[in-house]
Amino acid sequence: MQPLAFISTLATTAAASATFTGYSVELAASANGLTKFVLYGTFDGATDTVFSTLNFEPRNGSTNNGFWHSDALTGSMASLTAGTWHPQFVINASAFDSFVCIGGATGFASGNTTSADAGWYDSDPLNLQGRVHDGRVLLAQFVIASGDLSPREYFLKLGYTNSNEGAPMQFGEGVFFLPTPSVIAMLGLAGLIARRRRA
């Protein structure tokens, strides 16, 4: 399935030299009644490095419930009640598992150093796992039921620097959305119509 990108609205609060440009959400896959979205922080600097995310909050009647996990704690079985948000417990990269990370790979052998404590942070910032790659940094993966019609609007703040060479910490913040199945269908239909017009 071709990723379908959703660019989210953004209210950035950082210094004038800030290079955080917003959040992007991609529809990564759908299978077995579940839909997987991937959240990225987007930047325009080649050495921008994310060190933390905090203040993840639902907005406008949205919910923090209904996220599915399929990780080492669930025995790779899809679960709404068991599992963890830690990226180290992801069984494989294609798993339909919800997690939060500060860049890096997933799984026990990945060396990912994302940790939680009043937010999420890279516990070993010298490893640069939060460094920008192709203009973005992986921040989370969210898995919801394909028929989930709950509003999914969230606020997130992140801390980053323009480099790892003693640059001051900056903060960016904004809102992102996980689209409902009807929005995905409408965007897919719009894409199909646009492709037919070009042909």
C-alpha cells in the first residue's frame, strides 16, 4: 500500500532560527481490521536532532483509548489491554503495534534508547538516534481499529537542537490528526480521480 501523507496544522513556538516545520502523519498499512499510522516531526535542517517529546494530549473530544499493541508483552497478539508504548518491545518493523520513540529503529536488538518519564526522551543523546533523516524524525506509530470513528486530534510538544554540538534546546509544538476511515476513503477517491484526469 502506498503511504498516504496527511500534513497537520502547526503552531510552532521556538526561536527565530527554529527549523521544526510541523508534523506529518502517514497511513502506513491496513490489515486484519487494523489501521497503522506513522507520525513524523518534520524539519528543514540537516543536523536537527530531537531529544524529547512531551505533553501528548487529546484535543476537541478526542480519546487516548483504542490504541492496539502487538509486541513482546502481548506475545505478538493484537491487544487493547496489554502491551507497552516502548519501541524496544516491537517484534518486527511491520508489526501492527503502537509505540512512541525518538527516532531510531525498533526491537530488542535495535539499541533504541527512548525512555519514558513525564514524557519521552532519548536517554543516550550522544547516539544521535533523533537526528533528522530525509527531513523528518520518527516519533510514534499508532494502530487503531479500521472502523474506529473516534475523533483523533492530538497536541504534542518536542525538544530539539539544530545540532548536537552544545546548541541550545528549542521547543516546537503543534496539533496532528489521525484521519477516520471516511476521510481516508475520500482522499483515496480524490487521488484516483486526479490520476484519471492526468491519464
